[in-house]
Amino acid sequence: MTREFAGFKAIVTGGASGIGDATVRRLQSLGASVAVLDLNPAGAAEGAVAVRCDVSDGASVTEAVRAAADRLGGIDVVVNNAGIGARGTIEANPDEEWRRVLEINVLGIVRVSRAALPHLRRSSSAAIVNTCSIAATAGLPERALYSASKGAVLSLTLAMAADHVREGIRVNCVNPGTVDTPWVGRLLDAAADPAAERSALKARQPHGRLVSAEEVAAAIAYLASPLSGSTTGTSLAVDGGMQGLRVRPP
Ligand code: NAD
């Protein structure tokens, strides 16, 4: 990819940190104009349109997507990346925590995509890419709520792909494994021995290291670009082999 996104306008939720920030920079480097929709847009990459947005709040999303479309002059690409984690079994979190996480991780995608669809219909190369997770299908222990939210993202991706394929709007998702982002950094910092925890985490990855945010961003850019023009309703794993390899290397 060189200038695949010349003239493209993209919005990236959760674009001020981690995978979202790497995606913003990648899309910009490929020629796109990008708006970052984030709770804390202050960290948005230079040159991006920074819009404060809480994807769990319908009015905030409507206003933010309108502002982004106005300032960019349309929307061709939506990257639904904002998401939060949750630990524990189904007994660990009360109903209100389930609602809070599902509001962000699932309904956030619904709201942003719904608000963007009228703009995407006017694009000649429209794509939505959702940030899912290997948690959608892995059966991870102590991640009931997070896994359920990402399972919903996977099904939603397929359903949206079916609904909008005839309109020329492609919908795909990426399934990252363990990615070296501020989120994972915060989890490691909370451990008794962060350095030892990081080494143990790396050792659990089939390819022996954490996935980089840039690697996930490159996959998102591919799925958002005309290079994947006949690809819709798929998930692309970016996980060092976690999902695909039945037999782990020794
Ligand atoms: P991160 O915490 O570094 O960044 C998340 C961004 O989302 C932040 O800028 C935050 O302000 C924003 N955000 C949070 N709640 C929001 C809301 N309600 N409205 C708008 N913005 C909001 O996280 P990350 O690791 O880059 O994760 C990004 C996405 O990748 C998430 O959907 C996450 O589930 C997914 N993911 C991450 C990993 C990983 O290992 N880091 C693995 C698989 C999937």
C-alpha cells in the first residue's frame, strides 16, 4: 500500500490511543483525512480532526459523526475501535457493569455505524472495520463479559455485511491477540512484578512476543482499502497464531 487512501475520509473511534492511534497514523500515511472520535481526544495524532465522543451516548455520537463529516467533507471509512475490558466470571460483574461494557463495545458500534451510513452511501468505496478480539471465539477464562461483548461484535459484523453488501458498503473485523498498547501496559503495571508478567505474557504467545498496534493497524488499513474490495463479512486474526494454530510450538 502506498497512497491507497488518497482523498479518503475516515473516522476512527478510540483513535487517541493504542490500536486506534496506530490506525489513524497508518491511514494518514496512506493519504486519508482522519477524524478521531474519542472520550479523550487530546491525544489525537497531529493533523487529525479531534472530536470528543462517548460512543455509549447516542446524542454524543450523532453530534460527533455530524461534526466529523462536516469537517472532513464526507465519510468513506469507519473504524469502530473504541472498547473497554472487563475481567471475571459471570459472578464477578453486576448487571450494571454488563450494561456499561455492552453499551460501549457493542452499542457503540451500532450507533456510530448508524450515524455514518448516510455518508457511506454517498462514497464510491465505503468500508466499516470493527475491532473485535480473539476473545470472541476463544473461550477465555475469567473474561465472560468481555468475550460476550466481542462475540456480539463478530456477529454484528457478519449481519451488517449482509445488510449492506448490495449498497457497496463492506463490513469486516480484525481479531487482535494480545497487543502492546497502553491498555495492556496498565494491566501489566498492576501486577506485583510487571517485568516478570510481561515475560510470561510473551512466552504464552505462539510467536513469542506481543502483537504491535502497528500490525493491527496495517490489517485494519487493508480491510478499509479498495485492495480488499471483494472482501466483506470476514474477520482477520492478528494474533501471532493464537487462533489458527491448533498445535503450539514447543
Ligand atoms: P486503549 O485503552 O489503548 O485505547 C482505547 C481508546 O478508546 C482510548 O483512547 C479511550 O479513550 C477510547 N474510549 C474508551 N471508551 C470510549 C468511549 N465510551 N467512547 C469513545 N472512546 C472511548 O485500548 P487498545 O488496546 O488500543 O484497544 C482498542 C480496541 O482493541 C478495543 O476495542 C479492544 O477491545 C480491542 N482489543 C485490544 C487488545 C489488546 O490486547 N490491547 C486485544 C484485542 C482487542
